[in-house]
Amino acid sequence: MLEVESIHTFYGLSHILFGVSLKVESRQMVCLLGRNGAGKTTTLKSILGLAPPKAGRIRFKNKDVTGEEPFRLVRRGIGYVPDDRRIFADLTVGENLEIAARRSEGRDLWDKERVYELFPALKGMESRRGGLLSGGEQKMLAIGRALMGNPDFLLLDEPTEGLAPALVKSLGETTTSLKETGLTVLIAEQNVKFTLSLSDYGYIIDNGRICYEGKVEELMENEDVRRTCGI
């Protein structure tokens, strides 16, 4: 589904990613773990074209999409939930969902009713403005909005950030449900235990470089990884 090959990404003159490579197979849930500032968000932004790499290649569905504009990548089937949610504060919950709607061929369509089945709490606040929602409610809305684009591949950036433990548990169940629908997911997270419990494969990033990778069981048994991530 996705192959990132030795990308180097800069913000201005600052070199952020150094030869980052990773791969996500269809229907997999893969995690990118690391401390704050390690390069997780920049990796996702590079994939989506928000921070195009200056070197290296990104392939999506076997096509080179390096540097393509974000709206074209969304049309190709990539959904994105940013760490700061970025919902439209002046629009209602329903309007936030409707504005992101995009039809897609060849898979079950996500619409408002299906999003409300996934997040029943949103249905009861359909007419409430996004800016009046709690952090957890905004996170649900941000995920629902991404699903309205009917993606094949979903990028989740720090989904548990700022959430209470009960909401983190609920989010884990939701993410598992998404995988069961056939969606491919790449999660960038600091919450190691939560993320590894959901994932099939993982990468550890530090100082803009991938330092470890492997199946979840291998990462959990690796003493260096356990020490680095505090598992």
C-alpha cells in the first residue's frame, strides 16, 4: 500500500528526517513510535505532501507520489487525522462531516450515518458547533471527517494526545474496528503500550532516523527498544 524510501525532509534550512524508510502492507496497522520531536509528524506530513521531501521516494499503491499536492493524494485514497485535529470551529458536527464527503469506488462507503454508528456520541450533537466540543469529541469528529473521504489508507497522528484513559480505551476499540473494515492504518504515537497493542508491525524513530523496526512481538522482546521506549 505504502513504501517510503530513504526520504530527507527539511523545514527551511533545518534537516528533520534523515533517510527514513518504512513500508505498510494492505490491511496492516503499522505504528511509528518515538518521543516528542523525534520526527513522527514530519514523516506523516512528508507522506501527505504537506512537507515534501527533498530526497528519497514515496510510493502509494505502486505509484510514485513524491511531492504530490495533498488534495491529489486525498483523491488517491489517503486520509489524515492531524495531531491538532483542525476541525472547523464555526461549523456544526454535521457540516464538518459533510464538507469532507467524497465518494469512492470499490469499497463500502462512509457517510454520516455510518460515522455516527462508529461514534454514537456525535449523532446527539450533530447541530453543535465544532468549537464547543471537548478535546475527545473533537478527536472523534476529526477521525469521522477523515473517514468521510472514504480513504483506503489512514494516517493517524498522536490520536491519544490529551485524552483521558477511558477515551484512550474507547479509541483503541474504534481503531480495531477500522482495521476490521479493511482500512490500512499508519499510527504515529508516543503512547507505546497503547499503540503496540493494536499494531501488526512497528518502527521506532529518534532524531529523524528509524533506529528499530520489526513485528510487535520482536519490539516488545528487544531490550534496547524496551529501554528506549520505556516499555
